[in-house]
Amino acid sequence: MIIGDKRLDVIHNIKQAANERNFTAKTEIGDPVMSSEEKLALVEGFWQKQDQAKTKFDGTVGHELLQLLTKTISGSTKVNGLGKLKGLPKGGAIVTANHFNQVDALAVNRLAQKAHRRMDIVIEDTNLMLPGFFSYIMNNMGSIPLTQSPNYLGREFIQHLNQAFNQNHWVLIFPEQEMWWNYRKPRKPQRGAYYFAAKCNVPVISTFVEIQDLPKLEKQNEHFYQTRYTVHVLDVLYPDPTKTASENASRLMEEDYKLKVQAYERVYKKKLDYDFTSWDIAGWRGE
């Protein structure tokens, strides 16, 4: 699925960022530009209206719509490794995955559906400002918006995570932060997701989404072929209660990244190398 204009320009940005090893670079074009104060006000406004009757109604509709979209758009998504979730405690968990598409959360939500769990999704603050249909989904699908405010991250955000975990929800966090469109390779993660897992004392479900090109006859347009996904459940990682949150964050991050690299090399039969090639972008017919 292609969402957004100027995909070739975006690929150029990915190429430059990959070759510079700038793994958290913004590569999309036309994302909303807001100040830190505006972003914080946007997120605070989101939470302030959660108790309103209309918001609760829209939240029910949005969640059901998310489930329908998952079955419609990602119904063909394969899930491997469900057996690794046996013995997972009934409570909440953080799910990590590579971030490569505007709707890649649907593929991971397919895993949650198969495991009969509800999954909330951590989103970037500016996603609340997306236009039209996407705005409705982002505001009502079970989102937990994240904004780079130390006070918000240190208190409110963790409170919202704990509220989800106390309801036995999974929470999807993309530790790579920025989306790199159709990029196959796992990027080096940031510590946040793992720090929150340690602070909230919940496990991390490590996943990797494989992107496969469909047969060459199935063209999406003159530049791209259709793709499909396979979600690989890699392992469940647990915080060590004898270590600090910071120590756990570093250990969990390293273990999760190692698992994702191993999965990449296993499913694609390629050694991970961040020097950019056209193959790195799934479905792209190349320059």
C-alpha cells in the first residue's frame, strides 16, 4: 500500500540517512511542523477530552474500525512464532516492531488479534493532526500520544501506559521512532520503549515484520510492486527486578536489537549492512 506523495523523494532521504547512519532521521515530506509548546498543548488537549461522552463513543467506534481495517488490509498477513507467547502473563506488555509504513501497526495488530489481546498504539504527537480519516483513526483507535516533554514522559505518559497495562492491554511502541517507508532493515532502537517496560514492570514482546515483494505481475504503479507482510514473534524479554530501570533499558534494547538483526538475516538470507541498495526498499523497481 502506498500512502503519501513523492515516494521517490522519500527514498532519496532514506538513502542519505542510511548511508550517514542517521537512523532516527525524518525522511517523510510534508509532516506537520509544530513547536514543542504546541505539541504539548495538542497532547494535553487529547487527554482532557477523554472523559467526554462523544470521545468515549468515538473511541468505541475507532477501536472497532481498527479491528475491521486490520482484517481487511492485513488479513493476509502471516504470523509466525505464536507459540513463543505461551506462558506470557495475563497482564500488559510492550510490543516492539520495525517501523516502515503508515499502516504497519495493522500488521502487528493482526498478531494481537490472533493472540486474543487488545493492543493500544503509541503515536507521535503530530499524528493527531493528520487530515481527514487518518485524524479520526489516530485520535480514536486506542492511541497513547508521545511528546518530547520531560515532565510528560516522566509522569503522565507512564500513568497512561500503566492504565493500559492494568486493563491487560498490549502497547505497541516503535523503538526506531521515525518511519522509513518500506525499509526492510531493522534500525538501531532508542531506549525509551525498554525504559518504560522496566518502569512499568512489563515484558517486551520482540517482533520483526518481514516485507515480501509479490510476483512481478502485481504492479502497484510504474515504480512499485505490491508487497505483503509476515510478522515474526521473536521472544519475550523480561526486566530484571534486581537492576535499575536504566540498566534494564540498556539490556533489553540490546537484546531486542540482536533478535531483530538475527531475524532479518534469517528471513532474507542476507548479512545486515546499512550501505543503501535499491533492494532495501520493498517493492521498489529501482533507479
